[in-house]
Amino acid sequence: MTEFDRETLRALADDGNERALDRLADLAEARGDVQELSDLLDEGCLHAGELLTRRAAAARDLLELQRIADAGYDEAAEVLEQLLAGGSD
């Protein structure tokens, strides 16, 4: 993957480029920056929701899964339901 300047990606994302938002989420994930991932999810970046859901599911963090679902990533609600029902995945 080609590395892009974070500021350039941010400018593109601010102009509505969803792919740039996804790349910002990838960069935040690589740095382990959960706060930035959360901020990106709040901006509507579903890829950030996916990454956060993976983290929360691995940690079995039910409250975080609920927060992610409330922020608009519906798959987090499905994972939460599976965990509450006793499923492993």
C-alpha cells in the first residue's frame, strides 16, 4: 500500500472522500490509536467501525460494542448479540 501524507488524507476526507477516511482509519489502526478510530467512526467512517468492532470483540468488551453500534456501525450490534447469546464469533 502506498503511504500517503496524513494531512493530505485528512483534507480529502474533509471534502467528503470516503476512501481517504478509510485510509486514515488504517493509519490509526496501525498506530493503535483507538481515539482517532472512534473519532473517524463518529464522522461516519464504517471502516473505523469495523476495526473498532474487531478490537472490542477480541477483548469481549460489551460496553464498547454497544457504543460502536450506537455510533452507527450495525455489525457491532450483531457481534454484541452473538457474545450475549454465548457464541464465540
